[in-house]
Amino acid sequence: MRIRGAVLRAIGAERPFARSQPLELVELELDEPGPGELRIRIEAAGLCHSDLSVVDGARPRPMPMLLGHEAAGIVEAVGEGVDDVAVGTRVVTTFLPRCGECDACATDGRLPCERGSASNAEGELLGGGRRLREGEHEVHHHLGVSAFATHAVLDRRSVVPVGDDVPPQVAAVLGCAMLTGGGAVINAGKPVEGDDIVIVGLGGVGMAALLAAASLGLGRVIGVDAVPAKLERALELGADLALSPDDAVAQGLRAPLVIEAAGHPRAFETAFALTAPGGTTVTVGLPHPDARSSLSPLAFTAEARTVIGSYLGSAVPSRDIPRYEQLWREGKLPVEALITSEIGLEDLNEALDTLADGRAIRQVVRL
Ligand SMILES: [Zn+2]
Ligand SMILES: [Zn+2]
């Protein structure tokens, strides 16, 4: 079928993106869903830092690519062998499908699926190959999804069904920001009664981590970021305290669980400095491959410290998304608060500037 979507043709466009227009809205041909696949009509798709990282070249991907991976939509057609998701069901897309058969899939989310990682790197669906064409040329899928479009064909394992009562924009954000930020706290951090939880870096993932931390009702939840507007926002989202990195260190703040969600080596050092003796630092940010941090090895030993790397929230989407869905339903996880604006597909280039400038948490495309 013919669809419309936002295609990136080359990485490394100059800023402002509103002028260089790296994403081009074009008509494409979308194949029918093959065995084990389904087609959805996209209802909402969030703009995530991982989209920006492809545009600016921080995480290079094969070109051309139809971006977007944090989305919700309605199942319109199912391929052969898909018998557990009916047409008409609302689903959340997930950006790293789990094949369920490799060694990594047996690690309870600690390691990303080997096949899923490989197909994502190739810009293919989990079952192999691409379903998108522009004229003669194949267009790559972004993280097995490609959601900045009217429709998408995905592997069954790239979606998780949700209830009709979950609004599309909320469902979309469950699939990436919430899965990653919430997972860093719950899956990797495993906080216990009375634990204070500090979140360093308050972008989409950091704010989602903050919401998840607050939903647990343990100790205090403390947001740390250098941008004053984000500290105000953190307090609105339920943080008990919000501090700049300098203030947090100067005040001697130390907590048993500190989440680093900025993807910057200085933020990692701050998170480590704020972790209490015996405590755990979880790093979920994705810094540039050349980034280096300076830490005291003695602090690990003398203070019996733990540092955990949580790749994409150590998530098992089919297990975790229903958990966040239920917390949202109970009013404990106000995911709506992460959405700072709703935009159209034609607004994506400007929205990339807004994201790069740190002026938004989640901008969600509505279709
Ligand atoms: Zn994302
Ligand atoms: Zn696997």
C-alpha cells in the first residue's frame, strides 16, 4: 500500500534542522505483512533522542531510513501465523524485539537480544529484510519500527498489545522512554523500602525514571540537572527535591540508588559522587563512544560500591509494558506529564531542534 513517512537520506545535517530539513516527507510503498508480521495504522509517535542520534551521526545507521520507533497504533492486518493479536487491537511498538530463542533472551532482560540487535543494525525487521520502498530503492527500518509514517509493518515481537483505555500518546511513550527509564530504576536498581532515589539527567528517559521512582513510594525522589526549567518540571512530576549537579555535590547529597540518564561522562561522575557507601549507581545514558570518565577505584572498594550498566532499561517489553500500563491505570504513573507538545509529521525537523536544545521532554506526533 502507499503510505507517507519521514525519510532521512543522509546523516550529519547542519543545524538548525528547521533550515537543513534532514527529514523529508515522502510517499513510499509498504509491503503486505509477511509470516509472523502485522501492519498497524500509526496513531502517535514520540520523538526520542535515539532519533536525533541517527540524524546527527552519534549512532550511525544505514541510509536511507524512515525514522521513529516510540509509537502506538491499531492493528489493521496480520500475516500468516499471527494468532494472538486481533485486527483492531491497540499496540505499543518496542525498539528492540526479543526473538525468545538466543542466549541473551534468556537473561531476563539484562542483555539485548542478539538477533534483534543485529536486525536493528541492518535496518531490517526481526524476520530479515525490509518492507519499505521508495521507487526502486529499499528504505531501512528504524529499530524494527519506522513509525514517523501513516502505517508500519512490523514483526509480531516488535509490538505489545495494550488496552483500549490507554490513549495513543500515552501508549507510545510507554514503548521507549518509560521502558528505558522505568527499567533503569525497577529492573536494574531494584530499590527497597526507604531508599532515596536520585536521577541525574532529566530528559525523556530521566523524567520517566523519576516518574517510576515516585510510583514506588519508597524514600525521597531527587532530580538533578543543570537546566533550571527541568528542575521545576521535576518538582511538578513528583520529585521531593530538585538540584543542580553543583548544589547536589556541595550539599553532600548521597543516596543508595542513583540513576545516570544523561549519556554524558560528567553526569556519570556526578551520579557516582552522589551514590552512598554500599549503594548502586545505574548508568542508562548512551554517551559518545569516545567519552571517558575519571573515578576513584578506591571508592568502589572502601565504600563497597556497585555500578550497573542498564542497556535500554534491562527491559523485557512483553513483561514490563503491561506493568507500566497498570501503574498508569491506577493513577500512579502520570505518563501524560512527559508529553510537552503534540505535533504533525511536517513539524519533525523543527522538533529535532527543540529536542537538541533541551527545550522538550517528549514531543509526540499525532496522526
Ligand atoms: Zn527511543
Ligand atoms: Zn533473542
